[in-house]
Amino acid sequence: MVQDNYPSKLLADAVSQFVKLPGIGERTALRLVLYLMRLGKEEALNFASSLSSFFEHVKFCSICHNISDSETCSICSAPKRDRSTICVIENIKDLIAIESTHQYNGLYHVLGGIISPMEGIGPNDLKIQSLIDRVKNEKTREVILALSVTMEGDTTNYYLYRKLKDFSLKISIIARGVAFGDELEYTNEITLGRSIVNRVPFEYPDSHEEF
């Protein structure tokens, strides 16, 4: 709820929309709206039009669940990618972070989150079954678990390991050059790139709690 001392209801409504964005307070929202006004009507409308077009036409890749302009994303359809390797990630931001390292040339699988009982997110809420189907139906030789180095990330890693360990493939995990609790998107490119290149076989004690 924004303040009621704006000279225009239209201005107040615009500010209230920006306030809904994460990390944007009312003062910042007001600066953004006024900045768009200074750009001029045409630029502001182009800004609004691009957002409208994005939400109207954006798709999710039917294979890996990446954001895409078509049914199959540019990565899954690229002929020069290593189709025998799948890197499992939490979200689109992690995909962009890994791609920026230029150290990985395989495919991806976007889970859409990680297992977090505290937030009510279980295995059935994630894109896990489609990963298993890919491993069954594609010539996958390696699955890389590249989830955030947190308790929830480790829990998800273990769950995926239990689901995939009976397949004839290598299950690896990124090297722990990423500090505990860090998310991939905030890791510098050199460290993240090395953690992909220096990945190690996934190991977990069989005594871990069953799901």
C-alpha cells in the first residue's frame, strides 16, 4: 500500500506496481516511474510492450523446462551440445550463471526449485519425473547435480541420487568451491566454472533418511 499523498492517482497506481517487485521500496519505485516519464512516452510504452509481449508469448521448453521462445529451447535444439550430459539445476538464473562460464557444453534440466519441507515443497512439486524419463529415453551418460550448497540442496541431491543410481550412468556433483549456503547465481564465474570442470562422483551414506 503506497502513501496517499501523490498528486495523481495514476502515479500512485504505477508506483504501487513497482513496489510489488522484490527489493523495491516506495522511494525506489517512485524514482523508476519518474525515470520512465523522463524517457518519454514512446520509450515508456516500448518498455511496457516488451513486458506484455514476454508474458503473452514466453514458453517453457518441453524437454528441460528452460524459458524459451518455442516448444524446444535454443540449448536443447543446438546440434553441437553434448547430448549425453545433463546438468540438473534449480532455476533459470542458475542456467544463465553456468552458461556465462563457457565451461559447460551439455544439456540442462531445470527442477523449478529444491526440496524444502519448511516451505512445503516436496519432490512432487518439482520437475523430477521428467528428468527420470529423459534418462530412460535418451542416451544419457552423466547427470551433474549442480544445486545450491545448502541443506535443502543436499537433500534434493540425495533424493535425485536415490532415483537415478540404478541407471547405467555417472552421477556427479559440482566441486565444493562454492561456500556453504551460497547460491550459484552469486558465485563468480571463475569459481563456478572450475566447480563444473572439477566435478566429482556423487557419494552419500546409505544410512541417510529415506523419503
